Amino acid sequence: MTITDEILTEFKERMHLGNHEDSNLRRILSASVKALRRSCGDYDLVIDEEFKELVFERSRYVYNDALEYFETNFLSQINGLAIDKALEEIVLEDDTTTTTTSTTTTTTTVI
């Protein structure tokens, strides 16, 4: 996952950090995105604010050497995003099935 300059700047402003740790912060953010996508589903960091907030929180825990507390403290948000993504995929599957079913026609010939 490539972390954009905009995301990096937003995180640094939130954490009140300077420019001296950019490569480390990019690595932390990227690892957080990857880990949370495994837990929550394939969210877009730029589009989904709730996912971005969770990535920033996990990254903050990593930065402060407290990652072991993150999952416990944010389990309801992690589960909420995972459930939302699962429901979204179920709805998409239902829409595809409905569309396919509604476009199929049956022709019967009577002799």
C-alpha cells in the first residue's frame, strides 16, 4: 500500500510530528492499512473516513510501542467495519443474482 503525501501529512499533523520520520511513518501507516484490511475488508484509505481513522489509531499505537492494546481497545470498530463489508458483499451478490435471474428468459414450445 502506497501512502500518499496527503495521508502522511494528515497523520503527522494529528500526531504533532515533524518531517524527520517520514519513511518510518509511511512504513507504519502502510503496515496498519495491510493489517486492518485483513481484519476489516478491502476499504479505501482515501475514501472511507472511518477506516482511515482506524488506520491512524493503529499507527499511533505502533508509534508509541503499544500495539498490543490496540485490538482490545478498538475491537468494536474493527468488527463493525468487517460486518459492514460482509453485508455490502452479500447485497452485491444478491444484486448480481437478481440481475442475472431477471434477464434470463425461458421459451417453451408446445407441440
